[in-house]
Amino acid sequence: MHDLLLVFYLTFLVLGNVFLVYAVYTARAAWREDIPPFGRKTSRLQALMFPERFVQPQKVGSVSRLAVAGFILLLLCLVAVITDIILIV
């Protein structure tokens, strides 16, 4: 059971990060022209949580879905860790 949870943990961790990185890439590619460009002072978390403020309207849905999927996968990663801790104790 421990090995299976480790596989789930690593899979969810990698996929969650890939989805979040792709969401940031998509948000940067579809940045709105009426606000300052994406830079060092731009909060990536805010751009992922509230894409309607930063992203062109036609890309808001895809950025939102990618971000939500990435966050859910990272939460599943935490569930795998907590389950493994519970099973060990």
C-alpha cells in the first residue's frame, strides 16, 4: 500500500505542477493589453485565482480550468501523504 501511495503522490505532484505552470504560461500568452505587462511584480497566484482581471476574455475559461485542475491535483497529493501517515500510525 505504501508503494501505491508513493506513486499516487508523485503522479499528483508532477501533474499538478505541470497544470499550474501551463496555466501561468497560458495567462501570460493571453495577457490583456489595457493593464501593465506580466512582470516581476505580478502575483502569479492572483493571476491564477482571478484570471478575469488579467487575461483576455476568450482565454479566461481555459486558464481557470487549468488552475483548478492543478490545485485539485496538489490537494490529492496532500491526501495521499495524509493517508500514508494515517496508515503508518
